Amino acid sequence: MRKHDFGTVQVFLDAGRIDVFFQSRKHEEIKALLKSRWKARWDGTRFCWYVTMSSVRNTHAEIVAAIEEELFANAPSNWRGVVEKLGNTVCASKRYEVKIGAGGLRVMLPGGHPLHWHISKMTGEEHRSDTWELPAKATKGPDMKKIVTQAVEQDHKVFIDEVEPYAGRTINGLGVMTPAVADRLGLHPGAVVFANYSFLRIADPQVVNPDVVRRQVRAWPFIVVSRQDGRDDDDFYDLDEGLGVRLKLAYPDAEKSFLLVRDLMRTPEAERAPQLDEPHALDKWRFRNAL
């Protein structure tokens, strides 16, 4: 299901249906548009408005474009420029999220963050969730700048604090995959690949030790140092024929890791390469810390 994220309005496309998620009281114009032009109905299970494609003449792309234009039409006149300038702002840690789109600003903050009080006072809304949706028409420039600046700066700090201890560390071991799968994962010497926590839980468990880190980054980048297809003669692993790729991976320095993960988060999910996952490792890999 393909996603179009307009900040305070999110649109999900399926072959026969479009689901539109937003807070109706904050975007009455979108509710009216969906109901009047495409006879949208409320889905009480998924808590969204949906359009059945078999009952409309417009294409998916035309409906998405119409929603986006309606959002801009109800936003301040300078909002399109704001989105063009800041729309690619993303966060690399799991503790923060910033999305600026045609509908406005969506921001996620850790529980207890002082910005929750600031936003609550600014909007007059009670703090009920760690995620705030602020429509463009109700967000003043100075307030938005303060919120986004603090979120981005503190996201950077959280990320750096977690990955910096591992900069320069290398791990090497047997990847449970065929050479063809390794190619699909982009495992070529010199390339950058990403892993999730389930892979590290097996291959480098120190990194996911709850006493050491708090699992706060969205992905772990690695530089592929070397790759050798096939297993060594002395391997004791009982793998099917054709499985086994020996890999050596290096943790980049913290600032480079931050930039790599930020670029990854800017890439649409459907276009991201698969990440190294739990099935790609059998047991703990050997490691060497940076000197």
C-alpha cells in the first residue's frame, strides 16, 4: 500500500481503495472534499475516510493531487514555500519525528519533553499523545521554528550518543544467504547497507544490550569491508547448499552514520533497499573495536 504523507493528512493507496487519515475537526475542508467529490465514507474500524475506486472516475494520482491542492488552498499563502524548503526534514532517532507537508506539521516528542507543554499552551489542546498534528493554518512561523529546531537538534544528540561508542568497530561472520540475495541487499565492498536491531541482536548482541543502549536509532548503517561467497572448509554450520556469504562490516563514524540514516528516512519506503535482518545471521559474529 503506497503512502502519501502531507504532515497532518496521510493518504494510503490500494488497488481498489484510498484511505485518508486525519483529524476531521482540524481539516473540515478535506472531509467536505472527500464526501462531496468521491462519496467517501467513514471506516470506524480503521478510523479513516475511504474512497472506493470502483465508484469514482478519477485515478489515484488525481485524487491525491486534489487533496494536496485543497490543503495548500486552506493554508497560509507562504506555506507552499515552507514545504518546498523544509519538507525533507526528517529524524534519525526513534524518539523524535518531524514531518512538514501540505497539511501542516506533525511532530513526535519523548514523553515529558517541555515542548509538550509549549504546544499544549499554544493550541489550547490537552496533552494526550506524544504526537502532535498542527495544521498549517493554525501554526505561526515562530512557533513552528522553535518546535522544529529543538526536535531536530535533540534528535541529532540522541542518535550520536547511541552510535558514537561503536564508530570504527568491525564485525565479521557468516551471512545466511545466497550470493544472489547478498547482491539484492547491496552487499558489495565499499557499499553502505543498513541493519535493524533484530540482526544486531544475533550478530553483535552488545549493541542491543539494554544496559548499554536504548534502541533509539531507526537503522544501523554499515560499510561493507569485504565479502566472500561460499563457506570455508572448516565451517561447522549445517546449511543448505548454496547458502553462506562471509562478510566483514564496519560501523561508520557517528556523524556519517547520522547523515546516512537521515538520507534513508528521506527515501520513500517502497524505494528503500531491504535491511539486514534476523534470518541473515546464525550466531554472534567476531568483532574488533576501533583502536
